[in-house]
Amino acid sequence: MSEEAAAPPPACAAQPQAGMPLVWVEDDPLLSAWLAESLAEDGWQVLAAQDRPSALALLERHALPAEQPCVALLDMGLPPRPARPDEGLLLLAQLLVRWPLMHAVVLTGQSENAVAQQAVHAGAFDFLAKPVSLAALRPALARAAWFARRQHELLAQGRVQLSVRAELSGGVREASDQVAEQMIRRVLAANGFNVTAAARSLGLEREQLYYHMKKFGIQRQPATAARAGEPDAGRTA
């Protein structure tokens, strides 16, 4: 199978997070400290904050380069309005503009499916419903790290032509999304455009892959679906 046809399953990569910055934003200090310690033991370089302003200030102090592959884990309910997702969504948008190779995993309430969709459309890589276990969180973060490193490698190889400059970060984000879209399309193609098989290869739930397909304008092809017994995806006109 050629490299153009497929990407290896992110879940199979050995410790893709080793040494990678992880921005962890949660307003519960006990949960924040416990999870930060656990993730640091997994090899992450954890940068923990409790709200949007402190998260941005922390990243400024660490001088994280704009082209740095990294991951964010964001609670959508942050002060001063923890019952609403406004601060979490605003922080997500600000982080992705400044660090366009950042892959964000967002945490939402059990009944906040609409918030999860908003976050994915705003650029989130994945989402998980709270409360979430370490057993579910670790592979989700590892997938995000794998994609972040792979995108960085492709950009370095010139597979996507762009110049990484902070003042042009909107353009960088567009190029980064282009790489993510290409990778998802390759995995879909390698699996015969079978969404269930592609989601399994990517380590995602099928519903989560559908969110990304919708974001990138990837449509199901009824004819192929009838042959495979599964909804499929192709490029929009």
C-alpha cells in the first residue's frame, strides 16, 4: 500500500507524545493537578492553566514557536462563565490562530453535542464527554500527537507549500487543515471509502469521523456505499 494511499493508524504509533507540549486548561484545581501529574508521567510536557487569560499568558512565557507541533486539552466550561462554552470556544480559536499546528481535544458535558460540533467546526481535532477516564483520554491525546507530528513532517518535506509566520497564521491554519483533510481522505481511500473501517484505522468513533468529514466537505457516495454496505466519502464538486 503506497504512502499516498494511506496513513498508518495513529493508535499504533509508539509514544507520539514524548516531549510534546500539552496545554491543559481546567478550572478545577484538584482535577487539573492530578491529571497534569498523570500526563507528565506519560511523557507529555504539560502546561497547565485554569482559565483562558492564564493559558495564553503561560504560553507567552514559554515562548512556544508558532510552527511547534503540540496538543491542547480544553474544558469548554471556563471562568468567568463555566456553565457556558463561550470562554472555551474563544480560547480554542485564539490558540489555533497563534499555534496553527496545535491539535485540540475538547471536553464537553454529556448533553452538549451541539458544543462538540461547534468546537470541531472551529478547528478542534477531537472531543470527549465528561467525565472522561484516563483509559479513554490517553489514546485520544496520542492520536492528536500523532497527527500533529505527521502534519509537521509533511510541511517540512514541502508537501504543502507555506511560510510559517505569526502575522500570517490564518494562512498557516488553512494549510494545516489542508494536510489534515488529505490524511483523512487517504485513510478513507485505503479502506475502500468504508467509513467504519476508516474510523477504526484512525482510532476514532464513526460519529467523530463524520464530524471531520462534514468540516472538510467530504460527502458520502451512495453507489459505493451500496457495494460496501457502508456510507462512503468523496470529494465535493
